[in-house]
Amino acid sequence: MAIDLTLLASIVQTVVLTLTLLVFIFQFRSQEKAIRESSYQNVMGRYNDYIMSGSSADDALLARLFPAGNKEVRSEDASLIRRLLIAYGILEETYELYSKGWINKETWDQWDAWLKQMCKVPLFCVLHKSSTGMFNKGFQEHATKIIESSPSDTKESSETF
């Protein structure tokens, strides 16, 4: 009878430990999912802020920071560059989430469609060229491929701006 109680205690202890480990695994997965969703919601919040922003206080500084060729960007275009810089950062952050596998390909494809449209904007191309090395290397290489595959009139406009 002593062997039966020892065996029963061992089985119960094994079952309890196994269930405890399963609970921890599910908690960690749930926590990881919450962190991923929070990261994506952060991008969406920044996107909404981007859409709602419109201040022109830093326009003169931006005109000097991101020159078009050897010329400074016109001050009236600096406001657009400011907004494009915010968009660039949002797209880069989303690209990083996709690279980590935190958002799926279908979601990334929607953001990538926006990036492809932004790459048609001549000032976006100027910003991209001027900010080489300041952002995620993989993202910048991806944007470069899009810009290089776009029609030549977009590239020419960005160089002559």
C-alpha cells in the first residue's frame, strides 16, 4: 500500500507541475501577443497624430536639414518635409514590426502600398536620399528599391527640385 501512495503522489505531483508549466506558457504567449498588439497600436497612434499634425514652427530648420541637391529646400516646402519625415519614421517602425514578425504580411502589404505611393512624391525621395544611414538599413534599402523601380520622371523631379 505504501508503494501505491508513493506512486499516486508522484503522479499527482507530475500532473500539477505539468499544468503549472502549461499555464506559464500560455501566460507568456498571451503577454507576447499583448506586447505585439501594443506596438502596432503605437504605430497607429503615431499615424493618427501624423494625420492631425500641421504645425509649421520647424519649417526653416527642416529646409536646411534636408537640402535638395546643393540648394536649400524652399521654406514653403519645409512643412511638407516635416510631415514626410514623420511618415518616413512611421513607415520605418512598421517595417521593423513586420521584420520581427510582429505584424503579418497582409498588414505589411497595406503599409507598403502607402510607402510605394510616398516614394512617388519628389520631396520624399529627397528626404530618403538625405537621411541615408539615419534609419533602419533594411527599410532604407527597401525604399531605395521602390524609388529605383519607379518611373524616371519621379526620380528626375526629386533631383531637380
